[in-house]
Amino acid sequence: MLPTPSPDALAHSQRVTAHLQTLIREAGGWIPFARFMEAALYAPGLGYYAAGAMKFGAAGDFVTAPELTPLFGRTLAHAIAPVLAETSGDILELGAGSGKLALDVLGELERLNALPARYGILEVSADLRARQQARIAQERPDLARRVHWLDALPAAFEGVILGNEVFDALPVELLHWTASGPQVRGVALEAEGFAWQDRPIDDPALRARAEALDLAPGYLTEISLAADALIAALAHSLQRGLILLIDYGFSASEYYHPQRHMGTLRAHYRHHALDDPFYLPGLCDLTAHVDFSALAQAGTEAGLDLTGYASQANFLLNAGLTELLMQTPPADAAAFLPQSNAVQRLVSPAEMGDLFKVMGLGKGLEVSLAGFARGDRRHTLG
């Protein structure tokens, strides 16, 4: 049984549905799913990330690592501090969510006497930007002057670019393999709702990606051209430093495994994962797992160095998560046990520890990253 939306939420979903239906009619009765997903998530004033509903934490639709414990951000601060020291650069966070990660990273860098001059946030959602600004100003007014919000990637950047659960929310193309080869799956109108409809692939880049995969008829999967484009844009902006990406996903051999023939696309609503991306448009987050092999290829083709690829568990433990946890005395059970439980969720293979991966893409760096010291899986990406 799914939670029933409030009358206001249901009315909002109906407005989003009407907007999506208009897009389909104006396009001649069909749009590729990537266009549907982009509008459902990011249409100004309507999309899931552009409207004002709570998204993060127990009252929202999902919980991200920064919401579980400040130890996540504090550990990332230790991981990136050597890069900041080598480059004398800044931090740029992509899609800063509630602002919690920025607060935790900055707080720990302050303790390490390693604060950057600027912490930039590139946030496409006006609603989330306002929430981030209010939270940071309220909780750390002394650090707020270092934080700046950007409308576009800087032309030239040095330092660390952070992306935590960003690439899973980029629009994806759906591909369906038939007896005559792959087709692109899109969305058409049906009664008062939406229906799937396959068409031949017109986009040369998408066709090339599809033809490189040897998949059986009936196989359904996702390809994110938007992820390739974002990696290329980040590579162009980064003059020297590190791009550190944390997200759930697989290497290509796992992503396109025969047993994953129904793809990874999911809708998330009030802590429920659904297979129906047409459910309550505007109230559901739409996500797909990340193909890290594709990200690595896009990065190297854009002139970046693949500096590491590891499970979240290995990266955080290598970077000092346990040591930071033990700064809270275990004898203080009221303080220690909640943090210990959160750490267990971050590193357990049954929770986030193995499904989530960390990838480093660098340019002009000499420093090695402690987070990839043990358990580096770069060899699995080929």
C-alpha cells in the first residue's frame, strides 16, 4: 500500500501530467523517454526537482548518505584534502541536495585547517537552491560567505568537483532489443495517461552505443547520453584537479548482464521503489543505475585520467571512516550507537557498501588518493 498523496500534491501531479501530455502532442504524439524523464524531473516549477516538496530524509522519498551521518561528508573531506593542498583550488559540488554534504565537508576541512577559498554549488533546482542557502546561512553563518551558487559550470576550474548521487538522476534513453535489432522506447498518449511505444533509432550517437552491445531480443536497458555530455563538460572546465563521483551502479559487464534484462529504471515515492515511471508524475523521483564503464570511457576520451574506482565501502574505510567514528567514545552509547548504525549502512554489502561506487577522474594530479589505496576495481571497467 503506497501513501496517499495530499489533495495539493495530487493536484500538482495532475498539472505535471498535463504538461507532459502537451509536450507529447506538440511533438506529434511521441517523445523519447529521455525527454519525458527530463521534463518530469526538471520542468521549471513543475518537475520533481523544480517544485517545492520535501525530497530528502524520513519525510521525503529517499535518504542519501549525507542525511544518514555527518561522518560521510567528514570522510570525503579527508579524502579530498590532499588534492586541495596540491592544487590550491576550490570545491564545486554538483546538485547539493539539502546542503548537508557541503556543511559536513566544510566543517571537517575547517578542523583540518584546509578550507578552500570558495565552495561552489551548481544547482539546477531553484527550490533546492533556496533551501540550501537558508540551511547553510542558519547552521554555519561563519562559513556561508565561502559558499557561492552557480548557474553554469565555470569556464576554468581548479580543485575538486564533487557529485554525490547526481548521475543517477540524469535523463536516460530506453532501448529495447527486438528480433530486428535495438529500438528506442518512447512515450505516447493513451486515454488519460501514457503508454510505451518503440521506434527506430534516429540519433547516430545512440545508434552507435546500441550497436556496440550484443543483447538478446526482449532485452530492455538504459543509455545515458546526458551523462557522457556532462562528463565532457566537466573535463573541459577542469584545468587541474579531481572529479569525485559517488553513485549506485555497475561496470558494463554487470550493467548489461543477461539477468538484468529489464533494466534499472525506477521511480521512488515516499521510500518505495516502483517499476512504473508513469506513477504520479512530479511526485516521484526517476532514476537509473550508472554505467561506470561508460563514464570512464567518456572521461578518458575527454582527456581525464581514471584515478580510481572502488566500492563505497572500500573508499570510505580507506579514507578513515572508522577512525572518525571512533572519535565518539563507544562508552557513550547514546551518541555512538546511532553513528555506528549509520556507518554500517554506508559500508555493508547488503546496504550501500557495494552497490554504491566511487570513481575518480583527474587532470594534472600527482597526489594519490587514499580512498583507492585498497580494493581499486579499475580493471573491471574494460
